[in-house]
Amino acid sequence: MRGGATGLVGRERERRLVDDLLVAGGAAGASLLLWGEPGIGKTALLDYAAEQAEQVEQTGQAEQRAGRAGAHARRTVLRARGIETETVLPFATLGDLLVPYSPYFRELPGAQRTALESSLALGGDPAEAPSNPYAACMGALNVLAALGDERPVVVLVDDLHWVDPSSQRVLLFIARRLSSERVALALCSREDHGESGTRRSIPAVQVGGLPPDDCAALLREADREVAPAVLTELVRISGGNPLALRETAAGLTPEQARGEAPLLNPPSLGHHLERAWATRIDGLPETARRALVVLAASRSKAAGPLRKALEAAGLSLDALSPAEVDGLITATSDGLDFHHPVLRPLVLGRAPLAHRVAAFTALAAVSTGPLHAWYRASASAGPDEEAAAALEEAAQEARRRSAFAESAMAWRRAADLTPAPDPAARAARLHRAASDALLSGSPSGPPWCEEALRITPDPAMRADIQGLLGRMCTWKGETARAYGLLLDAADAVRAQDQVRACLLLAEATAPARLDGHVPAAVRVAEQSLSLASPTGPERWYSLTVLGAALIMAGRTAKGREMLESADAHGTGDPVRDQQVYAMAGQAWSRVEEFVRGRRLLNTAVESARRHSAVGVLGFTLAVRGELETRIGQWASARGDLTESLRWAEELGQLTCVSYTLYCLARLEALRGNRGECEDHVARARRECGAYGIGCQEFHMTAVLGLSALSYGDYDAAADQLEQTLALATEQGIGNPEVVPFAADLAEAHLRAGNTVRAAEVVTWLEERARETGLASAEAAAARCRGLLASSPEEAEAHFELALKAHQRTTGPFDWARTLLCEAEVLRRFRRPAAARAPLASALACFERLGAAPWARRAAGELAAAGGTLTGPTSTASASASDLSGALDQLTPQEFQVSRAVARGLNNTEAAASLFVSRKTVEAHLTRIYRKLHVRSRTDLTRLLTAADLVD
């Protein structure tokens, strides 16, 4: 694959991509994932990137010596590679990259430095709680940014699929956030490990096979001349895979190369290569084969540790000479390594059990700490409690470093080694493995929980495992299953431990509501409260979830009472209990206590940012974004919802993905972006629909109906919204403001000519307004009655009631909509002069919000009423409209940066709060100042305060 000064044959497209990556990284920041099958040439492309970076550096140095400003800055190149046998070692790859630059750690904020040093085993107290994994991610990002301050950085990571999970998490975190750090990050991964989520979250390109002309050039470079017909057949057999092409061509007889004898037609490329390499391995002397097994089993390729392990196995480095001569292994700068990474698992897989056990035993004899534990475990052919106990220590060490994926693997292997007579110990280890898998984002937790449940009869242990499994299923989108598991767990311990049962029942309310069973949520919340002690902290949790469920069911007075009692009882920890804070904030907003709800949500969000507690941050931001949409702060909502979706995607929280996509779709529907609205709905249905999240269609049909109504597609709107009403009735959602769809449905029917059905829907909405006492529902019902009125006097009375109800709540969009409808009715009754004032006010509000279709409709009505379109009707409205337009220019992340700065955070604090680098904050601030025409942080704070956007 490599040849000549360029290091590559062909690959023009991929080379251009790498060149562009280096340029983008030198100017700002960029990342790229190259993925493809083994042997396709990914490593060669990283070699090309390194070579180009070195050439750029040499060019810059030469130009500096000549007294010219170099066209290219010098670059710092960091390179690492994942090794299959190192996947259990926490932060092994990250350590390879960053430990040489540990002096830069001193410049990090305290929490980030502590977390990063603890993760890399450079500091920390073993007795301390686990460090924060996202603080370590931020620390790594800021170290690279600091290096980028001096000169551009190029980070090259090969075999990402074999990088330890903790390092993978950090690398992908960095890749998603590079924008202004002068860092170029290139990752390579196997085709079968290039998961769609990873490929979607960062720029990615598939590396395919070479075309025939490049295949011919590659064989010529390798001194393998073949006949044209043979070349055609080799390209077909290899699929243009350079490694397969070379290995297949190397195995040809002279007659086959000339086309005088038929070629093998292997059933698969992998089997063909395996057979070719296996033949070469089997031809080695036995001592060489045994030594190869030691090399394959070793987590180090350095000559020193390898020599010790070989000596412990009764071998020497000389035993590997035949394999080196044959080209199976090659000398590196510090030791020996396989010619290609796929040879390592092939050697281990083909080795006899005795050779593997001997190799791992020898490696264990010369190792300490977690390495010793893993080698010893690998040498165990059956149950081994001592090996399991050693792995427990390795798991606890990994957990202290926040390497939860590695600790989960250690607990899992310890469970495998647990002797059969002790199922309780095995189940306990599986439970710990699953718990850490949840913290790491691994999908392995549910099957491990199920395995533990099969072997333990202990009620308390089963309840713990079922509770954990229910929690996993809730976030994964399997809400019905989560609800059942949590109920079963509560029933199992109710008699022995009422507090635990109380908490499990409280937790079960979330999947019940998500699954579309609001009455069930109320019922289990009431059961939870009945088990709570009068003064215990669990009572606050039970009161909150009961209040939220009652409000969703439409029993708002009782729900308020429960929320008030929860506040009187005392609040929990906004970091530990962030989800409960979010539920309380959402519940208060659904009874129009927007200030109270927002205060709770702000507390939860800022506490999560301060402590890097991102587990529920996506959901909390989505709830706040929905509230902001309702009160007319659409720029804030867009910033929160965009960040929410990013966290939900990164953490694999499908229920949050679904909810956030609904909130984004609703915002886009209000703004008139019908295509984007429908894209969000389609994505939610595509990615989350199969999981049966019961409330999803209730949300999605409502937002599609609103979008259709905005564009005058009344029949389509009515069809969608009738489905919403049916689902609300079926699911027991009695609060018309959970999703405000009823007025949309009535208006759609009215404008489609179905006045009888419109009146029926209005009657339903009026009943709900009386039952809940919600001003917004009362205003919407009165507005619809005004539209149905048969005389101007009747209409005027209804619209007067609607506007009075609007004064008791906050909702500028709905207020403007009422004014628009009033004016339309006045014009219908031939009173155009009276219609002009409400139309002008409605138009100004719609323009300020950015509700394009509604503004167009108001402008058309105003023109028809004889009014003039001279812009906002007052200096105040003009100023508000200008401010709204200016804020709409900001990207979602720029808006989040502006909010952080307006809260008084400096650049470093703002970066830590938003999980980006300081360089990114600085770059965003420059653009914010330019877009908003401000010159200082004080000016920016004053502007956002005027817009009521400072938390």
C-alpha cells in the first residue's frame, strides 16, 4: 500500500480529505473518521497525514531560516494505536497521547486537572470517590487546545475499535467539539466497528477498494508482475483491498501469475487471508510459534517486558527470529510488533490451549496490579476465586479513575471465574458489572442483569437488579418493560424495606408516563407516598412525582398541593436528584407557574454544569427549552434544545432523543420551518419508534397538525390532531397544556368548514379549562368561541374574555394569535377599521418571535383591512423586534456562550460549563460581539438582561 515518497498508491480522494483536515486543523479545528475493512489502507493514510505534517513543519522551518513568514505553521504530531489486548486497561491510549505533555496539566482548572491526572493514574487518593469522567474529557480537550496555542496539533489514532473504551469516550468527546483549537484529529476504525452513531456524530468517510489501475501499480511496486487477465481476477477476488491483493499475489505460482493455471476462488476474503497466514505460522519452529503466542498475548510490544515474559516461559527473543524473517512480525523503535494487527487474534485463536495458558501465566508472573489480574484471569481455564478477587481489585481501581467500561469488564470476568457453588457472589459481581456498564454507556448491562436474575433467589438482590434493569430500559426507550421491572422490584422488598420500595415505585412513574399510562403513574405515585416516612428524604421525591403525575392527568389543584408539600418538606440535591428537579420544573410550568418552574430548571442545569454531571442534563435542558418556547424565548429554547439533543445522542438516551426532537419540531412549526419540523418527526419515528415509547405519537401528531395549520393545510391538520385527541383520551392526559393541541384542532376544523366538529372540540376544551383552572386553556377556548360567533357582539365578548385570560399567564404567541383571530372576525363582520390595531400588535409580536407564516397572515389581513405595513407600531416594539432579529443570528452554541458570559462567568468558567474549550468560547465571543454590535461583556449582559434571557 505504501511506496515512494508519497507513501501511498492512488487514494487521490482520501489524500485530499487528509490535506483538507490538516489545513482546517491548522486554522481552527477539525476531525475525521476513516473506516473500512481490515487491510484496506487506513494506517497508510495516517502515515500519509504524519508525513504531510512533518513536511509542513520542515517547510515552515526553512522559510523561517530564510527570513520569510512561513505559509504553514509547524505542527505537533501525537500518534497512538489501539491494541486488542489493551482494551481492558483504563485510559491506555489517552495516556500514550497525553502523558508526554503532562506539564500542561498544571494550567487546567482544578477539577479538570484532578480528574485527568486521576484517570491517567498520575495522582489521586485511592480512598476518594471516582473522578468525574467529563471533567477528564474537558481536561484532555484543553491540553490539546493549549498545545494548539503554540502551534497546530495533529492527533492520529489507529484502530479505534481496539482503543480502550475510556480513551474512546474522550477521543470522541474531543472530536465532536473541535472548532477553534488548531487541532486536527484523525481516527481510523474497522468497518464492523464503525457504528452509525459514531459515524453520524463526526465527519466520516469509508475507505474502499483500489481501482484496477492502482491495483496494477501496487503490484508493480511489490515486484509482482501478472498477466492482465490475472490482474482482473485478482481485483475481483480482493475487492481492491491492498493487503488482500498483495497477499494473494504473493501466493501465486509462476504459472498462475502468467495466467497458465487457474486461481483459487476463496469463499471469502477473510478465510483466504487466514488460510494464507496460517500456513506461514504453521511452518515456523515450535519455539517460534510459542514465542508468537506470548507476543500476541502481551499488552506491551516493548523489548524489555517482552524479554522478561519470554524468559518466564522458558524462551528468548531469539525464538521470534524465524517469524521476523518470514515477515509476520517487524521491528519497531522499541520492540517487536505484528506485520498487521489482524495477525494478533489469528495467532491467539490458532494456538493450542496449553500454549495460551503458558503465555498468560508467564506474563502474569512478570506483571503487577491490574495487568497481573487480567493475565492471571486469561490463564484460568475454569473457576478461580483468587483470580476473581484480583479482578475485583482491578475493577475498583478502574472505577476510581472513572473508567467505568473497564471496571464493568473486570466485574464481568470476575463473575465468570466465580466458583459455581456461590451463585450469590456471581450475581453480585454481575450486578456491579451492569451498574458500571450503565455509567459507561455500554449496552451490555441489560443481558448481564438478566443473567444475574436467573441465578439469584434472594429478594433484596433481585430487587436491586430489577431496579437497575428498569432504569436502563427507561432511558433506552423500553418504557413498558421498565415499568414492569420497577413494580416487580418494589413488590419484592415492600415487606422488608419500605423505603426502598417507595423509591422504586416513585421511579416507576417516569416510564409509566412515557409509555402513555398516566392513570398508572398516578396510582404508583400514590403507593410510593403511602410508603414514605413522614420525615425521610424519600417523601420529597414521592410528593414531587405524585404532583407531576396528577398535573398531567388534569387534577391540577391536587397536583399543586403535592408540589407545595414537597417544597415545604425540603429539596433534594440538584446534582444527585437532577431528574426530580426537572420533573418538578416541568410540572410547575404545566400549571403556568413559569417563574417557579424555570428557577428549578436553572438550578438543576447550572449545578449539572458546575459538577460535570451530564447524565440527565439532556432531559433537563429539553424541559427548559419547552418552557422557553411556551413563554416566547425562542432563541433560548433553540440553544437549550440543540445542546439537549447532542447530550441525548452521546449518551444513547432514546427517550430523551424522542422528547427533544418533538420540542425542536414544535419550535420549527411555530417558526414556519415546515421541512425541518417534518424532518425532526421523521427522525424520531425512525430511530425511536420501534421501542414503543407510548407518548411519542401523541407528541408527533400534535406538532405535525400545528405545522399543517400554520400553512393553511386544514384537512391535514385536522386529521393529525384528531389522532392527538384520541391518544390524549386513551392515555389519560387531562391537562390540555401538556401539549396545547385542542385549539389547533378546533381552528383546523372550523377553517375546513367542519363547524359542528369544531364546536364539539371547543366544548371539550372548555371542560378541561374549568377542571384545571388554566388561564391558557380558558383563553384558547374563548378564542375559538369567538371564531364560531354568529354576530360581532358575541365575538367581541368572547375575545374580551380571551384577552383577560391571557393577562393571567405568559404566552406571547398565543396572545398574538388571539389578536389575529379577533381582527379576522372583525373584518368578516365588515369592521376593518377596528381590526387594524389588533392586527398591528399581532404582526409586531409574530415578527419579534420569528413566527414567519403567522406574520405573513397578519400582514395580509392588515393590508386587506386598509392598514399600512410601516413596521412595528412603537419604538419599544421596534427595539424588541430588532433585538429578537439580532439574537436569531446567533447559532445555538453561540447563544449558550452568550448566556454563560451574561451570568458573569469568565471564559474558562464558561468553557467548563458548556463542555467546550476556552478557545472555542473566545472564538464564539468574537462572532457574538460582531453579530450583536456590542463591544464588551457588560454590553452583552445588558442586552440579554433586556431580553429577559439571563438565568
